[in-house]
Amino acid sequence: MKKRVKKHVPNAITCANLFSGCVGIVFAVQGDLISAAYAVFLAAIFDFFDGFAARVLQSFSGIGKDLDSLADVVSFGVLPSAILYQLFLQAPQLGSISQFLNFSGFLIAVFSMLRLAKFNNDTRQSDIFIGLPTPANAILIASFPMVIDQRPALAQYVLNPYGLAIFVIVMCALLVAELPLMSLKFKNKDFNKNIYRYLLLLFSAILILFFKFAAIPVIIFIYIALSIVQFKIANNNLISSPKKVG
């Protein structure tokens, strides 16, 4: 009985992720983007803990993996797309072109689905990510309504329709790019092996302390930059290391 309960704990947390995403979509459709943003953050918390619970309880299954991806499509694909749609509606309209731009945010849902399908079938992504993880992309998008609410002076930049369209194109490309990015899973306590993770956590804590949600876009940029530096140095060390002669 106890073993059966343990088996379903990670999947129950995944379902909570999905539920948060569904509720967030309702908030986004109603124009309550702050609540929709909080739903993204809550879904991200559940997404972290379902994997954590699976590792702690040693409860892994093909169904759990599929459930996780299906929930992520909703919470980190459709929900952020709905938020972008509302942001496009709030931006200055550009005549007939706005009819196309307003719906362009839903490309995030399409490329998030492609990213998750790629992740499920890419054996290279057991310890690292190839392409921007969907939760990171969704959190970035969710930060926009928070930035507008906390720093109204930045609204004119966030709600620039051309800027939003370029942002969508860039993020869609990053989701499926052949770009190695570090995982935030700590497999040991070795400082040297986790130095880039510690740096990211340090920078994130400082930035959030001073700038709150406005810091999230900068944190995502730092995450990508540190990942590039980490793998660039690792590749250089691999190339420069002398080969053993047998």
C-alpha cells in the first residue's frame, strides 16, 4: 500500500502543475495577467518538485515522463502564449498588421511543444539541456506583467509591438536551438563542479533582492551566458588536454 502511494506522489504533483496552468489560462483570458503570472511561477514550483519527488522516492515511469511533458505544454507553452496575446492587445495597434502580430505569441506554444518532444527523445539531455528549457522561457514571459505593474515607466518598452514580435522570434529559436545549457540539478557538493550554478544562484539572489521581478530577464540572460562560458571552457580543456599514449 505504502509503495503504491509513493508511486503516485510525483504524478500527483505533475497534475498540480497542469491544474495551475489551466487556472492561469483562465486568468490570462480574463485579462488578469498578474494572477496568470503567479500561476506560471506556481506551476514551475510544482514542476521542480515532481522531479525531485521522483528522485527521492525512486519512482520513475514512462507515464510520469509523458504526464510531465503534457503538463508543461499547457503551463509553459499555452499559458505564456496567452499572456503574450494579452500583452500584444495592450500594445499600440498597427492597423491590419496587428491582426497577425497579436496571434504570433502562440508560436511560443508551438515551439515549446517541439522543445519538449525533442527533450523526450534526446539522450544527450540527461545532465544538460539542449535549447532553453520551457519553464525558464515561461517565467521570463510571466515577468513582463510584473515588470509593468512594479515599474510603469518600463511599460512603453515592454508593450512595443515590434519588440514583442522580435522577442517571440528569438525565444522560439532559443527553445529549439542546439545550444547546451546547464541543468540546475546539484548531483554533488563539489564547489568546482558546481561553480557556475552557485554563481547563477548568487547573482539571482542579489538581483531579485534589489529589482524584484524586473530582474528575471537579466537572470535568464546570465543563465544563458554562464552556460555558454561553462561549455566553452569545458570544450577548450578537452581539446587542450594531452591524449594518453597506451
